[in-house]
Amino acid sequence: MAGQTPLSEALLAYHRDVSLREDDILRHLRDETDKYPMGRIMRVMPEEGQLLGLLVALTGARFVLEIGTFTGYSTLCMARSLPPGGQLVTCDITDKWPQIGVPYWEAAGVADRIEVRIGDARETLARLLDESGPESVDFAFIDADKVNYPTYYEDTLKLLRPAGLMVLDNTLFFGKVIDPAAQDPDTTAIRELNTLLRDDDRVDQSMLSMADGITLARKRERRPSAD
Ligand SMILES: C[S@@+](CC[C@H](N)C(=O)[O-])C[C@H]1O[C@@H](n2cnc3c(N)ncnc32)[C@H](O)[C@@H]1O
């Protein structure tokens, strides 16, 4: 099979039926999030949340960074996969959204693993670099304002340890990446990021055409020099 199977609503429903393991806590957080006008557009699909949890577990990550908390659905999926003593720093420009997630994080018993930092993510990343140092992060998920994605990518790459994994959401950006008429700053930034990622020999990468496009970028380990 060398082609992409189109995902109809019916096939997505089947996919969910046979693969989604969303428990009541996550489902209730999703329901509460979807009451807000932008909720459904902003949060990750539950399948993506489940994938994030699996990736955190697969990489054995102990220190996770998230850029773009919103109501904390993706935060909860990742925090649950941390080992004892693991830590997740998540940041958002406003505390209006993350505080909605807190009771759900508490109900899931992972609130003590999650630290929310409020402010512009560029400043939060700079502070984190000062505090924790380069190559201190095992796993990062980027899902905030699109216009800053190229900056988030570069700053997060500094923070990421060799063989650490970065996941970037919305890399197909509602299909706008292939629309020549779409010249807005968000779409332009995502296009810039995608070509940067394609050509960047600091990472191994794969773009999944799942949800709104999810790119996985694993930081390459430094090769020992020949001399
Ligand atoms: C797409 S939502 C994140 C969704 C979340 N990952 C989830 O699955 O529920 C993007 C979030 O980024 C935040 N944001 C926007 N600009 C930001 C900035 N400059 N710094 C930090 N957060 C920002 C927004 O407030 C919003 O909550």
C-alpha cells in the first residue's frame, strides 16, 4: 500500500472505537474545553494526546517541556506518562486557560509533576535555558502561536538533549501551507519551519499527516570527532 487512506468521519469513528483509551478524567476535561468557542480548535485531538503520552513513555522522558498549555489536555496526557520524580514545565501567555485544567490534573494525581509558567513563551524559554542549562530537556511539545514556531524550534533545540524528541503541532496548518493565496504571518511561519526541518541536519524528522500535521524531530547525537 503506497497511498494514504482518506479519513472519513465514519473511519475516524472506527479508529477511535478500536484505539482510543480516553478515560473519564480526560473526557470530562475535553467536554469542558469544548464549551469554549475556540476549545475544539485549540486543543489536541484525543488521538494526538494519546500519541503524546506514548511518545513520552517510549523516550523515557523525565523532563518534559510544553509550549502552549491551553486547558491542559495535552499536558495531562504527557504528565501521566512521566516516571516517578518526572517533571513537566508547561507555559502559556495567560493563566485563564491552564487554571481550567488544574482540577483534572489533581484528579489524575499528577498535579505535583506539572509546573505552569505564565508569560510569553520566548521569555520562558530564555529563563529555562538560564536555570536548567542547554540539553536539559528530554521531550518537548510545541503548540502555541504559530508565528513564533521558527523561534520556538531554535530555542527548544538548544534546550533539548541529544536523542531528545521535539513534537511540533499544526505543521499542515489546516491545509493553508499549500494555498499560494495564504500569505498571513502564521502560515508563512509554518512554511518556513517545515522547509527548515526538511533541510536541518541537526535532527532526524518525520511529519505525520495525522490531525493537523504533527512533526517529530529527534535531535541527533554528536558524533565523536575523527581526531
Ligand atoms: C493551540 S493552544 C494549546 C493547546 C494545548 N496544547 C491542548 O492540547 O489543549 C495554544 C496556546 O498557546 C497560548 N499562547 C499563544 N501565544 C503564546 C505566547 N506568545 N507564549 C505562550 N503561550 C502562548 C495560547 O494562550 C493557547 O492557550
